[in-house]
Amino acid sequence: MFKKNASSKLLQWEQRLAYLLLLPTFVVLIVVALYPLGLVFVTSFTDRTFASPREPNYVGLNNYTQLLGMTIRELPPLIDEETGLQVVDPKTGGPLYERPLRVLPREPRRYREVTQFSLFGKRYVLGATDPDFIKAVRDTLVFTVVSVLLETILGLGIALVVNSPFKGRGVIRAAMLVPWAVITVVSARMWQWMLAPTRVGVINVIFQMLGLGDGNIAFLTQPEWQLPSIIMVDVWKTTPFMALLLLAGLQLIPDELYEAARVDGAGPMRQFISITMPLLRPTMAVALVFRTLDALRVFDVFQVMLAQSRYSMASYNYYQLIGNRAMGKASAIGVIIFIFIFIFAVLYIRMLGVETD
């Protein structure tokens, strides 16, 4: 009985000691992370102006409704007043529709066109109170999904190659990190020169040699080329980071498992499916969370290469804070970015089953 009580007291003392040792870490987290995050949440409900002595006012969800307010309206076809027939576009031969400006509501908030689409033979327009932000959300999500997917696939392939024994493996491991080591602004400026809309740009020269263009493709000004160009630059730079994280996970897998699998007659593909992928899931989840966090708050590549012609959520946040000095609205954008990051992190953890490991 005495030994049981002594053991229980010792356990309680160890628990109290653990909390005391963790207390400085909790204080640092509250000061460095939780307090600024809470301040951003509070500011997002105000109309605070950046670098202004004016006292902010509480506006509730007004910043969020301005950013996320959207509506869908049907575009009626244009009818010729004389003939009563629908007007046809002489260039395409298709029907013409009413201008979105006449259809979208203006009260209590003015909605502007984001995009048009057809559904079941009818034409619709998607309007938003802040179309630039809605486009920024769309572009950021497309950028995130495509770039992270490509970087994960390429990074896994590179990690599998450099994890296998071959002569000069150490040199290859060091060389593959060079793109990631280059400062993002420097690499963005370098790619901006390479993507120049004339034969000065090496990418245009390569495309012309392959018969894919006339050597004058404006990669950074034509809307259909802007996002693919940004994704290509990011994949080039960040794939080594994914490869490095996945390589660390591969090296934690015991070689004895592969030897036992080979004895049982399992081929390379079976080993990859049954051993590598299941044991690599926790590392892959961490890599995906880290990379997705960076992709959702991407700023420098968009800002350097596209400036104000096209926004990411982070660059639009910068524009609202510095250009418009709308600190309350910028804080609301920061909260929305945080929510997107949280959703993606939870999805990764659930899909990869990390919480059960």
C-alpha cells in the first residue's frame, strides 16, 4: 500500500514538473502566435485604417460580406426590337446576351462580373462585390492544388532515386537543393527574364524549336499563360523541398522490411505499394501540410512576376493593407487564408489516416 501511494505521488510530481517545464513554451506561443492571431481576428471586425490615428469602428461581418459577397444571375438574350428575333454575333454565329452590368444588382451593394458560364442552354453571370478577391481565391486554390500535386509526385520520384545506392549519390543530393536554396525573389526575376515575350526569353526559343509557338508568346501578360507560368516557376523551385522531406521519411523505413519482401517474392511495385507508401504516410502528411501552407499564402512569385495584373490571396492582402490602407479588410483576408489552411490540414490528416498511426 505504501509503495502504491509513493508511486502515485511520484507520478503526480512528474506531471507537475512536466507542466512547469512546458510553461515557458506556452508563454512564448501565446505571445508570439496566439496574441497576434487573436488581434487579427478582432481587427477583421473593424474598419481600422493602417497607419492612421483614427479610432476604428466595429463593423461586424461587413468586411467578410464585402469580400465574399456573390450572386448568380441569368443573362437574358438580346432581342432585336424591329424583328423580335434574338441577336446573333456576326463573328461567332452564337447568340448575344444582355450586358452583365444591367443584370447584376447595385443595391444595397454593387456586384461586378467575375465570369460567365452556360448551363442547360442558358447563360449566367457570376457577380461579386469584390471580384478581384474572388479571382484571387480561385487562382490561389488552382495554384495550390496543381503545384502541390506536381511537387509531391516529382519530389517522391526524386526521393526514391536518390535514396537508392549509386555512385555519386551525395553530390546529386546536394545539387538537387540548389533551386530551393535560391531566394524566391531572385528566382522569380530570373524566370521573368526567361519568360520574356520575345526571342530574348529562352522559353520562347525552346517553344519555337519544338513548333509550339512563333517565339513571341507573352507568358506573363496573356491570362491563359499567367497561371501555368507561375506554377512552373514554383514547381521548379519547391520540388527539392518536397524531395528532401520525403527522403527523410524513406530513410526511416527499415531495410529489413524490403529484404523480407524480396524473400517472399514481392517485386518493386508491390514493395512500393505495401511497404513504402503506408510507412511514408505520416511524413507525406507533414510535407503536404507544410507545402500547402506555403502555397496558400504565396506572395512573392505573384508580386514579382505579375505585380497588380493578377493577385494571389496574400498579394491582394498586401494591396489592401499598403495600397488602400484598409487594415480591417486586410485582416479579414488573413483570417480567410487561415481558415483555408486549417481546412486543408484537416483534410490531409483525415485522408492519409495519420491520426490512427
